Amino acid sequence: MNEEKLELKLSFIPGLQGVVLDEINKYSKFSVIEKNNDSIYLDFIDDFNLVRSLRSVARAYIVIRGSKYNPMYVSNHKSLLGSLLEMVMSRNEPGAFRTFKITCAGSDSVEVNEINSYIEDTFKLSKKDESDIKIHIIKIDEIWEVGIQITPRPLSFRAYKVRNMSGAMDPTIAYSLNSMCNLEQAKTYLNVFSGSATLLIEAGLSYSNLDTLIGFDINKEHLSLSIQNIKSAELIKKITVKEANIFNNPDFGKFDVIVSDLPFGMVISKNEDLDKLYKTFIDYAEQHLNPNGVVAVYTSEFKIFEKVIESSNFIIIQSLGINLITSENQYLPTKILVLKLK
């Protein structure tokens, strides 16, 4: 590997580049080489634990790039890929990797089949679509890239998630929303429509200065799951969730920050009126927000929400557009909106 220039590639949800840059700029070890809409390239560092700690990043890879790294070249220089594999495997727990998959155009070609056989024979790994080790050999513009994901699961996977809930907020988006709320200066935090508690847990794990973290939801199943997740995150003594209906104006006090992953689309009952729901949320937030506090929401129905804001006592102080990839591999435009009282 002496002749090869190693780099780290961080991938993220399109729209979160600024949040990712803010997070990596907290650490002097990271040096940015290139910025793209959904990825950032860094000079290689050997501290994989630091990379794993990043909360705004979806996936991290060790990569080499250049005009020569096509499948034929890699097939003829298999030790190149072998060195990358050894580097990744040695920096994870023994037995963490049992399967692999190569993503490459011409995946049935002689060259790729030879690479598959080399990995199977040398590293005793099994080829499988749902794999632990994810390898890619791809061409971006005129440059070939060979990369290996440095962890068996994406960085966006959270160990505290007991199970996935349909429509649950992506943890990297939850981290991003919280990062826009100046939580370093806050003491009290309320999560309306708290769901599986992703926003609450991300706040509790990242901001030790928060004295009060409360969430409420009307859905008993969501509350049960959220309690399991909170326990798994070891935050049960710090986070409280309650059953409550926003239309009943539950009173839990005043808060420095009020946040919500707002219900939208098919997430809510067909009988629900989003205009009414969003207006009720805004009225509720106005009553329970401290004078210098902020409100932050995430929704795909941002046009409806922005219309509601126009006739409220709030103004939008920050807005972040995010292109969320759906299960149909299409982009769903969404937004994080941060508000303060006029």
C-alpha cells in the first residue's frame, strides 16, 4: 500500500453537508479533501473509533481513487484489495465480518468473479447480498474508486434501537435538528409527538447540560417502544415520556427548546387535518416556550407548516432542505425549520 493514497469517505443524507462539516470540524485530526452533495473525502486517519463516533454520518469507507483502479487492475493486483480488507477487519471485533458483497458494474465479469474467489479463499468470507463487508469498485466521472465500509453496520445504525418502527426518524437527521437548536445553552427540552424517542435520545447522549428532557405522544405502542429504546441507551433516569394528546394542551412547564418530528402524510389518520394539527402545535409551542427559546421541526409537509407560521407569532430563523431517500429509492423533499418568537 506504500504507493497508494488512502482516504476516508463519509457519506450522508443529501442536505446534511453543513451539519457534517460542523461536526468533523470539532476534531483537529480531520482534514477535508473534497466536498460533494452526499459525501466528503478526508485525509486518512488511523483512529477508526473517532470516525465511528460521528453522529451525522450515514456510512464511512476507506478508499483509494485514481484513473487506474478499474476491475481489471484490481483483479491483477488483488493484494491491493487484500490490504484494505486486512486494515478494516483488524480494526473491528474478531468475527465481526463473515460475509461480503462487491458492488461493481459488470458484477458477473471474469475479473469480478476472480476477486470474489480471492476474498473467499484468502479471508474465508462468504459472498452474500446482505453482507457484513461492503466493497465497491465504481467510476465517478473519470476516476475509479475502490472502497470498503469500515463497519459491519452503517454509522447511522444506533445500538439503542430495540427494533425499527415504521416511519421512525433517521438518527442522523435527529442529530442534525438538535445541532441547530443551540442546545449547549439550553437546560430544558420538550419533544412533542415523541414517537420512538430518537430526538430525545440523541439530545440526551450529546448534551449532558440538559437537566430536563420530556417527550409526549398519544400512541401507546410508540410510548412502549420509546421506553425500551431509552432504557437501552441508559438514559431512563434522564428522559421522561408521557401519554398525552396535544389537543388537550398538556402542561409540563416551560422549555428552552421544543422539537418535533411532525406527523405527515400516511403517518397520521386519514381523518386528521394537517393544517389544524400544525396550528395546534404552533399554539402549544407559543404557550410553553421560554421567551428566548427555539422551536425546531422536521416535516415533508413544510409548505403547509410555513403557511401556518405566516399567521403566527413565530419567525423562521433557520431552514435546512433534506432529500430523504425512500424505500422506492426516490427522493422525498423534507425540511428542518427552526423558529423563534417575534
